[in-house]
Amino acid sequence: MKSSANFYIEQLGLTAHVEGGAFKEIYRSPLVLPEHVLTPEHKGNRNAMTSIYFLLKYGDFSAFHRIASDELWHFYDGEPLCIYEINKEGILTRHLLGKNIAAGESLVVCITAGSWFGSRVEETDGYTLCGCSVAPGFDFEDFELADRITLKLQYPQHGNIIEALTR
């Protein structure tokens, strides 16, 4: 029997995420890294690693945002997830997180610290259940949600996807 998005939301206790989709933190390392060993973008001490479940349904999107740490995305179930990354040089990469490796999908995708990224399920009525692991660990102090106008001015060549993945 194929599970549904609502099944996972209910069974895993997922709640709405500010960037879109639903999530639940499942791990926060007890090891704390002091601020002086981190990058200037980290605003304080950070747990060594954090991890969440993340679910996105077709028609919703994870809005462009950036964080101060690298983020690994892990595919669990559902349809492929398109993750759009704009790196610090302005290069746009479309990552496909999914299980069909022969079709160019990847089970794990790494988003580099400081890159802008957003995602969506592009298969009608589909969903993606995945996990996100962040090291050094995630903290909302290091989170920046993109402003549509500012991001389009910075990267006008990517205006269409910025328009689609910002609120």
C-alpha cells in the first residue's frame, strides 16, 4: 500500500514550516560548537548537527532562503523533488532529489552554505517526504527568507524561478 502525504503528516507529527511545506525536527546533536570556531555567518554557538523530516506537496513550495551551513537532503518517499539552488556566483542548478538514479535523480543532494535555494514537487498531485541534515546545526538566527524584489534585482537572469519560489 502506498502511503500518502497526509499519512506522513499525521504519523510523523509534522507541522507547517515558515518557508512552506511541513516539518519536524528529529535530531539535535548535544555537542555544541562555540561561535569562535564557526564562520562569521553563524551568529552564536551551534549544535554540531540537526536533522528534520520535511514534506512538500504539489502546489506548495519551499520558498527561496539561505542558511549559514551546508544542508544535506535525503529522499525517503513520494515523487522527485526539484531543488533550485543559486550559488554565490549566481549560477542556477536544478537538483532532482528522488530514487530513480537511472533518470538522473539523486538520493542525496547537498546545498552549499550561503546559497539561495527553494524547492517544489513538479508532478501533479505528488508529494515528497525527505530529510534535511544541517551541519553545523540549524538555528533560525542563521536563516534568511528571500525578498522577491531584491533577489530578482540581484539575479535577473533567474527571474522566472525566483518569481515562482518566493512569497
